[in-house]
Amino acid sequence: MKRMFAITNRALTTALTLALAASVASAQQPQTLKGVVIKGKTPINKEVLKVAMPKAYETELGNGLRVIALENHKLPTFAMQMVILSGGLSDPADQPGAAQYTAAMLREGTKTRSSRQIAEAVESLGATLNAGSGLSSPISAITAGGLTENFDQIMGLFADVILNPSFPADDLNQLKSRASAQLRAQRSQSEFLANEMFLKTMYGAHPAGRIALSPAQIQSLTPDTLKKFYAANYKPNNAIFAIVGDVNPTEVVAKLEKIFGTQHGSWTRGDVPQPDLPKVNEPGSSKIYLVDRPGSEQTNLILGDLAIERNDPDYYALDVMNQILGGGASARLFLNLREDKGYTYGAYSGFTAAKYRGVFRANTEVQTKVTKGSMDELIYEFKRIRDEKTPDDEFDRAKRTIVGGFALQLESPQSLLANVITQKIYNLPADYWDTYPQKIAVVTADDVQRVAQKYLDLAKLQIVAVGDAKQIAGVMKQFGGVELYDTEGKPLQSPSTDAKTN
């Protein structure tokens, strides 16, 4: 579900807390949304949407590979994926990026095919074949799809990259070169810098704080690194195979037994190391982290705090609260900062919820000259949703929007299958998606206010600003103590004199 946006020690003096409180008080002056009208409502019945989720076929092969199949015969196509239950969270402590590069290299060569041969075969079949993992992901995933009539050929390629990767050194070096060039480009983007500082601030050394590898970390990865990660984690008892489309589950399972199962014999179960994740520390007092980007004509702002794990019962209330505050173009942040004030093209909020505590955050990018006004409005909206019960019409509209979006997902077999996989990864109840709309429907305005007060603690609010420090440092100091950094994330004593372009 897309409300997900993918935080550390902070120290702050009492003076900072008082300064933030003072700024909140000043932001409580009468606000207007002149001329803003919500035209129409989400076109679904206000009654709870009764969902009868199609049931997937599930089984397990003798070697421990779990299989999920969902039939859909509307089109003669299929989509499948092998989900390895180890991702960036399983990286060795001294080898961050191992999962990401292992997955990325799967289709760059096998024992019998080169990268070019794989690409040509995929193209000739009109198919797709991709693999990936994230630096803070719990999984790695290999996906493929195409016409059902080409199922056997596509499955052959799919199985080859999973079972027989060769991790060729030349291709890895090319991948690392591209990644290094991409990193240089990313460091010129204010959005990347803001996200990087925010995650570092919230998570510190926890793997969840990673957004990109450093140049040295990229270069340290070798074929041997990837082979070791593959050997340790790519086990059938550490994987889920999922398929959706114009297929027969019984026939699929029979083919899986020959290709991946005990009939094949080469992919055998084994022990898999479990990640020993550090605890996500509670946030300290509020602090402002200013990344100096000389010459920037805009300020990128992120305000946030720690939130919840995926199986937390507060998930439903937080989902509704987020929709009201900044979940879309009809939410408060957008209506205030864009439609009423004209400060930005967009202002949104979102939250992550994973195997560790995620974050709740609001973000926007504004012209430098309206940095203070934007901060005032962001803090005002945070305080308003904490201190005031949401009006009935606005509250009902938010819930209808969420349930309506969920209803649209039911039209997509791929989304349905993704929901099943999510349920497996996070050990959610078997009927989780069947009851999701009802769980949203029973959220009350009191629940929304309760989670807002719990997860939007202004005394612990962490603020990141990326912009021209010469122009905005004084503004940001009005909201609390400021720590200054350059675009490489290194502390600064004073704003830089070098001008940079956007």
C-alpha cells in the first residue's frame, strides 16, 4: 500500500523545547483556507465495504519452499516472484549492500548464460525479469512475467538466475561504476540529502538508517562477498514462490517440484542466519538539522518522529490520521500550504511500519523566502490534529478514501498477491485483509487524536531542512537549536561560501 514512505539520539536543551513551544503558540493565530472547497467525495458507499478476498492456493514443497498461487484468467498472462526472506537487514555488519548487490547481479550472468544472453532471451519472449533488494529491506525479490504460452521458457530463465548465478567480476565492476556515478548525481538533489539526514537522525547505526552506500562501501563489494551472501541466505526454506495469472496451480506446483523442489535436488534446505538488529532508540528532545546547500532557491523540509512496527494495533488509527493530515491532495497539509498559502507544489505526510519501528513524517519543498511561513503552518497542522477532534465530515471522507483505495486494489491480481506476501512476511493474521476495511471503519475520531498525541510529540519532533544556510539559518533557529552540515553530511561551524545550483 502506498502510504508507506520507507532516527536517532537527539539532545536538546530546555531552551530549545521552550522555543519550539513558543513557535507552536505563535502558529495558532487564526488560519484560513479561503477559496478551498472539497469537490465531491470518494464514490463508494459509506457502509463498510464487505470484502471476500479470493483465496490463494498454498502449499509447501519437500525442501521447504512455500508456494502461493492465485488464479486469474481474464488475460493470458502471468506474473511470478521468488521472495527470499533476507534483504539488507541481513547484511553482515561489515558488508552493507551485500543483499542489494547480490540481487542486482542475479541476471548479470549464470553458469550457462551471459548478461547479454539473458537480456536477449527476455526481450525475445516479450517478458520481464528483474531482481532487487533494499539496504533496509527484510527481503530480496526476483520477479518475472509474460504470456502464459511462454511460461516454460520464462520459468527456465527465472530458475537459471536464481539457482545458477555466477556473479561475474566485470559486470559487478560496471554496476559499481554506475552506482558511484548515480551517487554523485543524488548528492546534488535536495530531496536525497533531506531523506539521508532524516533517516540518519532517526536511526543512527541501525540498518534502517541507510539510504545509499558510501563510495568506499560500494568499492569494497566483491564477487566473493555476493557469493557468500547468496550461499547463506538463498535457501528454499527461506523463500516464498508466488504466482498470479492465467495458470493452473496444480500444474505450476508439478513444474516447481522438478525445477526447484526435491525432484531437482540441487536446491536444498539449510540453516539461515537471522539478523541481529540493534534496538531502535527512543527519540531524544527536538532538534533541527540544517544541510547547507549554498545558492539553493528552495528549502526542503522534513518533520517527523518514530512510529510503529507493522503488526502494531495502532496501524489502522495511524493510517486514518495520516490520511487526514497529509495523505493526499484533499488532506490538510496540501490544502493549507499549497491551495491556501501557495507556498509549494505539494505537502504530504506518510509513515513506514516494518519489522522495526518506522517513522511518521511530513515533507514539503518551498521557496526559500517562505521557509518560516511553511514551518509555522506545518507545526500548526501537527498541533491541530493533536489538540482538536477531527470534524465528522472530514473524518468520514478520510476513511472513505482509504477504503476506496483498498477496493481499487481488489481489481489488480498483482496487488492481491502482494497483500498475501505482506501477510506472510509480517506474520499478520490469516484474515487480515478480509477484515481490513472493517478495521478502518471502526476507527474513531478519538483514536485519531490519541495516535496523533502519541506519535506527533512536538517535544521530540526531529526537523531536517536542506537549503541555503546563509538565508535560512536564522529562520530555523526561531524553532530551536540548529546543527549545521554540508552536503556530504559532515558538521559545519558556519555556512559555506561556495554557491551551488539546484
